[in-house]
Amino acid sequence: MSTFLDDSYFNDNVYPEQDQGVRYVEELATSLGSLDPWVQSQVSEWKYATLTIQNHQFRVGVSTGGVVSINGDPFVPSSRAIVIGKDGISQSITERLEQIERRMRLSAEAKLNVAQVAMPLNKSLITGGV
């Protein structure tokens, strides 16, 4: 019996791990947001779609091996573990949403600080001080 794979193995384009990854992303999108249609990448090993959660968009890719990338990163931010399966996808998205919220909070705090610093300066300019 030969151990070589014939051409039909490669031409079937059947990748159960990729299909499972796509299903996991679709389940997440159904419960938390929306998902644009999947598009086959020029690199045949990847499919991509845009996932929208809470007005935040993520470019999600799923490889033929079932690895999921979020905005081009196939690792969970905190642990740098490869994103595979429901838990990995959920953890990666959760951490990325937390990062966005943290940046937005910091940005709002910075704007408030600038406004607070500028307020006395503006009063001083109006009253002719400085």
C-alpha cells in the first residue's frame, strides 16, 4: 500500500479544521455582533471576514489548520498562545476589546486633563492675565 497522497487529496479543498474555525467565529458573531461574508485569500490557506462587535471591527482569518487570526495576529495577546478553538477565539477577542476600551478610557482621560489644564489658561487670557 502506498503512503503517497494522490492529487485528489489536494484538489478536494476539504479542510475540516478550517470549517470548524469558521463555524466558531460565526457562532461568536451570532451571539455578539455581525460577520461579513467570508472571502478566500490569495494565499489559499486562509479565509477572511470582518467581525463587528460593539461597533469595533476585527479582520478575522481562519487557516486550513484551524488557526484563527484577529487583525493579522494568530496569538492570544496575554499568553501568546495560538488561537484555536472556541476558547482561544473568545479569549483573544475579549482581550482585544478590553485593550480598545482601555485605550478609549485613557484617551478620554487625556482629553479631560488637557481641558482642565487649558481652563485656567483660557480664563487668564480672557481677563488679560498671563
